[in-house]
Amino acid sequence: GAVVSQHPSWVICKSGTSVKIECRSLDFQATTMFWYRQFPKQSLMLMATSNEGSKATYEQGVEKDKFLINHASLTLSTLTVTSAHPEDSSFYICSAPVDDNTLHFGNGTRLTVT
Amino acid sequence: QKEVEQDPGPLSVPEGAIVSLNCTYSNSAFQYFMWYRQYSRKGPELLMYTYSSGNKEDGRFTAQVDKSSKYISLFIRDSQPSDSATYLCAILTGGGNKLTFGTGTQLKVEL
């Protein structure tokens, strides 16, 4: 079945540094990928839509200069959290559509900013 | 009003019980409804999806949509400890696979 691979699964970084998270579709191509953030005991909140070969579309309230998204190929999207701060600590999850109505998710990246 | 509302639980049931998980939604135009299961520290896994009203069954799981009351349900029969997870309802609320999730209901099935 369709697999979405996300790396790393967890990362700890110091405040002010940048962290890159990768999302790959392993056996299918994805012109679009989605990035979500999930705080403890809360739901997934869509941050942005990553579009292969063009700019990402950000949801209201999400800083595009802080959360840089690059979708350089049909199987890879990256999210870079720039100048990370403790309030950016969260669970970041990517997803890719397998068909018109089905999204498969990666296993998430737990980011802790100290 | 939120687009999708879900009771966060936690919900604790004995093994073998029938579990009922529910969500309500606000926009009658929504057509596609999904249920995801999320284990701790993992990404969500698609369980089932339904289109429009009616029931859909897959093994021990049944998804039900009542568009007249804007209410969706997931039933789990003969619940097992391995079913312990957070269950999220999700609705396709826009074009291009845009999903809106409920807060998730944390389920614990006890021996």
C-alpha cells in the first residue's frame, strides 16, 4: 500500500536554530503534500499545502517565513522550522493524497526546542 | 461554531464491548467523511471513509453518516485492547484533499 515516510521521527534543538523535516511518498507520486501540527491532546491543524514546483499555500495565521516549505520533486517535501523557539515544540505530521479522497500520513516528527 | 466537533473523552470500556464514537459537523454541504486511528506518537491511519449518508462496514468497524442531523459515528464491535488509541473524525471541507479534523476521542479498552 501507499506509504508516506517522515524523517526524523524526533528532534531536539536549541532555541534559535533551524530544523528540517522530510516527507517522502515511497511508492507513489504526490504533486501535493500537506503539513499539519498537533499539540498534546489536540487535533491536527493544517499548516500549509506543499505544491510540487510552485509555492506552498499557507493557512491563515501560519508564518510562511518561519515555516519554509519546499516541494522539489514528486516524492519529497520538506518543512524547515527557522529560528525555532520553545513555543514551536509540537508534533509535525505530513500527508499525501493517494487518490481524490484519501490521505495517507507519515508517522510524524516530535520537535522539542530547548 | 467549529466545523467539526468531537468529544475528546477519554472513553474507557471493557474488552468485548461495543464502542460508539461520534462527531457533529456544521456544513450540510460536506460529503466525504473519514475516520482515522492514531496510536500514541504515531501519524493517523485511515480506517474508513464514507460518502454522503448511510453505513459502511469493514470487519468490526462500522461507519455511519446521518446528513439530516449532521452526525457521523464509528462503531467498534468486540473491542480489543489493541483498539486503544485516539480516533479522529475528519471531513473533506474543501477542494484538493483539504481535511478538517475533530479533536479526537481517546479510547482505552481494558482487559
